[in-house]
Amino acid sequence: MKLKPPSWLPYLGPVLAAVAGALAGRVWLDGSFWTVLIAGIVCGFLPIVIYRVWKWSHHRRPPQ
């Protein structure tokens, strides 16, 4: 049984970007502007990339 990717997964991007930026700025690295920006961008796009790869692999394989 193949699981379909949840349709709400890409919408986690802005929330994860805000959380990662806040954590990078305060807790993790006591980060500078660039550290916070890079952490926000990477974590913001991560759910979108995961969703697209999951959807691609879901449609790529023949049903079993």
C-alpha cells in the first residue's frame, strides 16, 4: 500500500521557516543575519521539496 503525500505538507514551509529562523537566532547558533536567513530559507523550502519528491515517487511506481 502506497501512502499519498498529505496535501497540507507544502503549507508547513512558512511556519518551519519562522521557527528555524527564531531558533537559529536565539538558541542554536546565536546567529547573525545570514545564519538566520539561510536557516529560514532551507527549512522553509524543505517541506515543499519533500512533498514534490514524495508525489513524484508516488506517481512513478506502478501500482502493486
